[in-house]
Amino acid sequence: MNWKTGLTGMKPYTPGRSIEDVQTLYGLKEVVKLASNENPYGCSPAVKAFLESNTIQHEIYPDGNAGNLRNKLSKKHNVPKEMLLFGNGSDEIIMIISRALLGEGSNTVMPSPSFPQYAHNAKIEGAEIREVPLVNGQHDLNGFMDAMDSNTAVIWLCSPNNPTGNIIPANELKTFLKKIPDDILVVLDEAYYEYVTASDHIDSVTLLNDFANVIVLRTFSKAYGLAAFRVGYAIGNPAIISYLNTVRSPFNNNSFGVAVAERALDDEAFIEKCRELNSEQRNRFKNYAIENGIHMFDSQTNFVLIEVPDDADDAAESLLRHGFIVRSGNVLGTPGYVRVTIGTEAQNSNFFKAFDLLLNSQEIRI
Ligand code: PMP
């Protein structure tokens, strides 16, 4: 393989339009980004205060061990420090896992649709990708069993799942994990864990005592409101973490990110408040979908996957003209739907007005 022949057929990640681009394109003063599931309430005031007064020494490399953050998370999750691995966002941890465990001759099993980085990294590593379609918006765990074989190295589960928002009920998850051979790594990506309000969802970290081949991914990018700082982490048994550490680059987290993540952990009340506000607003979306007779996947996250009357790209473009950036289902593997981050009360009220226009076809398409 060389740079001319390598990775044919692969596309780099294409980011959605930026707020500034849309402002310029449509001459809009206010544009709301509801495309990447960030926290519309920002971050904890404690983090903001820290950012204004911080004394980080920028000429010094970051602590490659993220020592203080490690201590705090070890206490929070009640796990030994050796069970934690930090990444430049959980994106990087997905890359590290793929690099460490996938390659030609191996295969990896994942839900579809789901977070595209699992398949993207598997492709880079040359592993075979086995996608198991959701059934009625739920993970088909029997389908996972059928897809696995002796060459399966990694299984990806995303709970709640992006882009559908569904969770894997706790009992189903445990029954499934009992059947998985312990040389297969099961990754439980829980980027949206903090938003879950359903009672049949457990803190998967508690499963780690029983299942040594499970690794849980969490992030500061979503409910903690720190997407710009790129801090994600994995919790897993020390042998797995130690192996993954061999692939990690020495200073993969920056000092600012680690420091703000530490401050954010001091304010769990902020997370609870965001969970509550998000859940109220999620209910508004549910009611809106019911009132208008449109399908929406049952979400436990801070986004919804909602049906649109026409082509998803056209719908996304129409919403864009009204100042809302959403993600078209055509790029998520869910044609006929758009994924919308749940905003604040005011943002959502305005969003529903823009969506009403779409539904009533008052919109003149370009
Ligand atoms: N997992 C899932 C399911 C996600 O939706 C995302 C972000 N969109 C990530 C992982 C990566 O998040 P980050 O790298 O910001 O931690």
C-alpha cells in the first residue's frame, strides 16, 4: 500500500457547516447549531471561573498520566487508577482500541446505524466490518451472536446509541455479556450516559467486576459541556488498559482539557440540572412528533432522530435557512430523518416553528 493506492473508497469525516458559514450564506444574524449533540447550557460555572483565572503553565508538557483527573475519576467510579485510560476525546480511544486490536484477518461487530467512527477506524486497520442492523430501533443482540466468530476481536455497543438514542436494557446486556468469549473485547460506548433517565439502564462500570473483557467509554464532551477541550476516557480491567496504553501517544491530552475536566467533576449538580432540563425538552419533542404524526425514535439522549417529509438533505437545508444546523440522516445512514440536538426551551420553540414550515410545505425550496 502507498498513499496513491491506500484506503481507497474511504472518506474523511465531513464536518457540518459552521455557524459563521451559515450566517454568511443566508445573511442570518442568529444561527443555532443543533447538529453535534453539545450541551446548550454550556458548562459548569465552576469551570468558567477556573478558565478566567487559570494558571496553567503553557510551556510545560501536560501530565501524560493525567494524575489529578485520574484520582478524581477513580474515586467517582470507585475503581483503581490503573483501570482508567484518557483520550483526546473518546474519538481517540476508539482509534486506540482499533489500532491495538484490529487488523487484517480479524473482524469487528457493531450496530447499524451507529457512531461512524467504529467502522471508519476498522477500515483503516483493514479489519472486516460486520454490521448488525437495529430492529425496531433496538440493538439486535441475537444478531450480534450470529455475526461473531473465532476471528472477532472487538464488539462495539453504543448505549444510548447515536443516532437513534436507544439504550440497551440492563438485563439484556448482562445476558449478552455472559455469552461472549472473554478474548473478545466488548466496548460499551456511553458518551450520552449522563442524559439517561430510563430505569432499566445501569451504570455499566458496575459490570466490570463480572466481565473482564468489557471496557466502558465516557466523555466530557456532551453533558459536561466541554467538547472543545477533547477529553474522553475508558474504564476497563488493568491488563486491557495497560495494553491500550502502549498505543496511546505520550501527551495525548492537553493541560487545559484535563484541568477543566477536573473542575467539572466538582459540580455534579450542574449535570443533574442539565439531565432534568434536557429530559423536559425531550418530552416536548416527543409531544411535538405525536401531535404532528411524525415518527421519532425513542431517545434517552440530548438529541432526537426525527422523520422529515422529504429528502433529509432538503429538510436539513430548509432548517438551515431558518438558522438551525441539524445533521441530515443521509450522512448518518438514516435517510428520511434528521438528527437534532435538543436545545434550550427558547431554541426548541423556535425550532418547532421552523419545522412547522417544513411540515406545512410553506417552504419554497431552492
Ligand atoms: N461516541 C459517540 C456515541 C458519540 O456520539 C461521540 C461524539 N459525537 C463520540 C463517541 C466522540 O466524542 P468525543 O470524542 O467528543 O469524546
